[in-house]
Amino acid sequence: MKAVIMAGGEGSRLRPLTCALPKPMVPIVNRPCMEYIVNLLRRHGIRDIAVTLQYLPEEIRSYFGDGGDFGVNLVYFTEDTPLGTAGSVKNAASFLDETFIVISGDALTDCQLEKAAAFHRERKALATLVLTSVPCPLEYGVVIADREGRITRFLEKPGWGEVFSDTVNTGIYILEPEILDYIEENRMVDFSKDLYPRLLAEEMGLYAFVMEDYWCDIGNVEQYLQAQFDILEKKGILLPLPGTEIRPGVWVGRNTRIDPAAKTIPPVVIGDDCSVGPGARVGPAVVLGKGVRVGRMASLKRSVIWDHAWIGERAELRGAIVGKGGRVLSGARLFEGAVVGDRTVIGEDSELKAGVKVWPGKWVEKGARLSNSLVWGNCGRARIFGSKGITGELFTEITPDFACRIGMAAGSGVKASGRFAIGSDGQPDTLMIKNAVLSGLMSTGLQVIDLGKVTFPVIRYGVRAFDLKGGLHICRRGRGKISIRFLNQCGAEYSRDEQRKVEGLLGREEYRLTSPEAVLPVEYLPDAARSYINYLLGFFDRELTGRSRIKIVIDYDPDRLGSLVADLFDALGCEVITLATPRNQDRTFAEMLKTAELFGDVVRVEGADFGAVLDAGGEEVIIVDEKGRIIGEEALDALLSLIVLNANNRRTVLALPVTVPESVVEMARDRGAEVKRTKTAPWALMQAFLDEDVLVSQRRCPQFLLYGDALAVLASLVEFLAQEGKPLSQVLMEMPGFTTVRKNVEVGWDAKGKVLRRLVEDVGERRLDTDEGIKVQHPEGWALVLPDADEPLCRVYCEAFNQEVAESLSEMYVQKIRDLCGDGRASD
């Protein structure tokens, strides 16, 4: 059997460590990562090895040569342009005339390859993917297979709502030469995105082998450090350590001098030609490369120091990495996740806070304090984006310097000649963050259009109306938190791919900065809110609403919504009774519900047609009918669907999220509509609402108009009641009935993948839908388990014939999840 080592990766998420080094050459306990893979193949009797190269190929060629020094025969295949994972293997087709293994040169594993090969031969597979289980599957290809190992479904880098297992693709494949016939020459082809979906669709022999051995993807700084610690602490992988073990857990290379007054705390690996000064403390979990000098009284814990770096007197390193030839001068302090690039100097008594990265060849002056507010990587979040943009606490997670970099990252992802909107809710703290974001946007050469103090629906309208390339909105999100929301040129929230692009630019700190003379002045458009109201009014029959004189009681924030509410409902001819909330009162949805519970009496006493409680930003709304009863979320979804159907023709295409009850779907189909199920994420919903077939069929009252826009919802309800001539309570009674239950179950971030996989395994013969979360059909109804993108919990949705059955079904899934987690607790 032959092998292919894929060694063309740039390792962009590991920068600045990989600025001048290909990812497979990044040292793991003083040996290049790829060397461990070469030794693994040799131990399994595989000596004929192709190596695919693309980024800095000479670094790999010069180190490994023809492979003779490592007991193997290496043949190199270099890509002139990137060809993708499958394309790079196709480039080595002339070498591959028998069953072969494909393995990444930048992952660490002790996979029992012979077991995987035996499995492959037994199944007579065309391709066998080696899988492993991971706690957080978001950055990998998730795979699910049947009992025989035949792959039935996989998804590359899913969101939590798309996760259906915790078994992921390791990038280790056993393939037959015939598979090369499916790969076009000199074309960008990826195994996971292109080739395997095609093979799956054609029902070719695509199998999965789940290994129980150690595997670690050296994908980012945290994983890179963890791989070192796993080897040192012998957690799951046993590899020979370089040097001589002078005492248990302390490995020292040749010509190394350790002062008698220094202390080494195992496990520690110290390379050749090093020196450790008096009073220094090295360890636990420290790796020193070749020629490293550690000064007097320095203290190093859980850190990795590359060749020829110097650590000065009294320097303190905690979970840090210092690149080749780096200099950390006396008294400097580096904290968890801090990275110092090659040949960079960190000045005396300076400080690099957690997560700070300094690129190669830089000089940090004496006493400087470099802080990085990108704290998510240090608290276990897989992504900085939540369900609605980037949200965090002011001055801890969202600070002005971080906001500026957000602006630079967002601007760098847009063409420099583009016009880009920005706006905020006008509060002092959000204005501060807005100005920081604005600076970042301007630095990338964009023409920034400042819409001023506006709500999110207004800026969404502005992006579309003024033909802009996108927009950012900064607002408060609950007490003490700030939210930065992103809109693309369609006026939809950033998709997951667009989010990843921003995260990648932030992580790599690769910003497109314009020249000083090319910085453009800000253009101000202060009348966007008035234009937005005129736009809304264009969808409704103002003569009809004016004759009906619908009476409404509204609770809202007058500071942020006052002029919008007054202008809209005056134009519609409504009689509005205002119950204004205290200014700048940022209520949660739960607090809005409590207000609505007390609100019903006012609606009844005033004889209003309905009442509404709005959030401060004009996005969320709770509606109370004329009898003072709160309309639940599912009932409101059904009502809005009915409004859209009534306003348009019978060939309406309706986009409904997977959480909407089946009775609403049946209602739509009974009225001649086509229903498209969509995911619940805001970006996915807006994307579905903007699909051409949906838009064309909804010219009168489109779903995109109503989504996340409380004022548009209220205006559409006013017109609907005017048309129907019935009380709202009667309309609700005439709608199809449904019984739904929602519960939340606490599930740790690391347990979500496991929980979903186990639930899938327990489905049996019942119909299963994994488009988002896990939706299981039962004879008496359905249950949906949906991982939350922002919180460590899963949401359980159930619909059944009656309340008792729905409660029973939901409790069954709640208990299953609790059992899998051990201590999960449910709440309504």
C-alpha cells in the first residue's frame, strides 16, 4: 500500500507561526508535525509516499529530502495553483497505481492504519473515511453512517442547528485508484465539498471507519498547544520524546546547561544547546526548542518556545508561544494564548494579554501593554458570531479597539470602491462603539454612509434602498451588552460563510488598509427613518385603514421609536394609545412578556382592537388581542402566515422555519400555497425570504418585510383587521388549532455533538429530518431538538394532537437529554 501526505496547507489560523513556515513543518515537541506522520506510515509498513506541496514547498523538501533518513521513499508533487484536497491527490495520479492512504501532514494521530485498511478491504469500498468523535464538531466535516459503515450523510463545518453527530472526518482516507477517475485534472476539487457528495449521490462504495485512537487537528493556537501537552502528559498518545530523561518527566538535549539553582517541573522537554539561568522555573508542560536561553528568575508554565528564542530575566510566560528567534526581554509577561512571531522583540516590562498575537519582525516598546479583546477563543466558544451578529459585554468582550478591528475586518471583506452603511441606536455607549467601528471601516477605503440614530429594520431597508454593499448596526442587547449586527448587500444578515470570512480576517489580522490620501469622508443620510416609513406605507391600503380607525394600545421606548410609531400610525389613520416605557429601558423578551401580562386590562378598558409591547429596537413584538389575551409565538407565526397568504394570490410560496407547527403548513397548502421549510437562524430565514420564487409570489405583503420588524407586523395586522372586519380573537379562533410545547435543556458546549449523535442513534425506524437539529416524527406528533447557537443548551419543540401528548413527548426528550448529560435541567 502507498500513501499520500497532503502537505500544501498554509495554516492561516496558526498565523503568525506560519507566516514563513508551512503548517506541516510547525514543530510539535521539537519535531515537525509531518515527521510524526512519516514515522506513523513507516511503522505500518508504508514506505512509498507521495507528498503534495503548494505553500513554501522548499521548506519541506529541504528537511525531508528523498526520505532516506526517515526510512521511507518520498516523491514530491507541487501545485502551481491551489487544486484543493482532491485535486492535489489527482496531481499525484502517476504515482498511485494501487490502494493508497491519504493523510494530512498537519494533524497528530496514532491511528491504527492496518485496522482501517482491513475494514476497507472487507467492505470492498471505493473510499473509506476514517472518523473520530470530538466534543465540538463545528469546525469539521460531520459524518453519519449506517450499521454496516456505509455513509448516509455528511455536512462540512455545520452550525449548531445543523449538527447531527459528533463523529467527524479526520482527513484520513483509504482509497482505490479508480477514485481518481472522478477527479478532474488541474481543477480545484475538494474531497468533502465536491467529491464525496458526488459519490454519495451516485451511491458508490463510500464507507466510514470510526477509530478509537488519538487524533488532534493542529488547526489553531489552542489546538497546537494542546497537542504538545497531550504528548508531554501522555494523554491518549504515546510518542518518543527527544533528548535524555535525566529524571522522571524531564527530557534534556545535548549541550544544554541548567543552573543548579533553576527548577524544572515535569513534564518538560528542553532541546539541544539550551541554557536555563539561576532561579528560573521551567514547567510544568513546557517545551524549549534548540538553542533557547532562559534568564535568571524567569518563570515558564504550559508554554512552547521555538528554536533560538531568548527569555529574559524575570519574564513570565503562561500558556504562551514564542516563535523562532523571538526575544522576550526582562520583566515581560505573556499570558494564555499569546503568540510572539519569529524574530519579534517584546520590550522590558511589557505585557501581552491573553490571545494577543505579534507578527514576525516587530518591536514592542518597553512597558507597552498590548491587550486583545477577542476573548471568545479563551472561553470555549467555537465562533464569535451568535444568532444575531457579535454580542458581548461592554469593556470586556466589546471594547473600542476590538470594535475598530471588527470594522477593519468587515471592510476588508467588501470591495474597496463600495459604499457601506453604519448606524446605531444612538445611546452613548453604542455611539462610542459605532465610532470605533467607523474608523475601522474608513481605514479599508470604503465610502461609509452614516444613517445616524436608526433601528435595525431601518438600516436593513437603507442597504437595499440606497444600493449599498452592506451595513453594520450597533445597539444595546439587554443590560450591559452591545450587539454588532452585519448586513450584506441584499439587506440580509451575514450568512455563515460571510461570518466565517470576517472571523478569519479577525483571527489572522489580515486587513486591507488604504493609503492615507485615499481615506474617504463620511457621507451622512439623516432622513433614512422617514424614507423607511414611506417605504412601509407603500405596501398598505391607507384609505381602507383610515376608514376603519383601528384602535391600538402600544408600549414602546419613545426615545428610539417615538417618531417612527407616530408617523406610521398617523398615516394609517389609527387611534393610538401610548404606554411609553422608561427611556433607554432595554427589556428582555421575558420582561416584555411580564409587561404584556399586565397590559391586557388596559387593552380591554380602552376598548382597543389589540395591544402591542415592543422591544427598544423595534424588532420583537408581543401582541394582545382585544380580550387582553397574549398571542403566543406559534400563534403569531400562524397569523402572519395567514396575513401573507390573504394579501397575495393562491400560488404564494411561503417560507416557514422548521419550528412552525405542521398545522400552519397544512393551512398554507389548503390555500394553494407552496411551503418551503427553512432553518431558524436569522440569516437563513432572510435568505429564504429573499429567494426569487418567494419574492415574486409575495409582491403585496412579503415575508421579508415582516421578519424582525415590529412596526411592519403591526401595520400589516391593522390592514388585515380592516379587511376582515372581525375581532382579532375571532380570527384566531377560526385558524387551525395546534398544540405545541417548548422546553430548554442545559447542555454544555462540549456535549452537544454527543447528545445529538445519541439521539439520532435512538431514532430507530421513525422518520428523521436533520436539516436543522434533529426532528423526529412520532405517530402522535413530532419532536425537534435544536442546539442553541448562543447558549449552552438545546431547545426541544414538540407538536401533538393535544396538550397532554405534547407535554409527554417533550418530557421524554428532555429526560433523554438529561440522561445523556448527567445534570441537564429543563425550563419552559
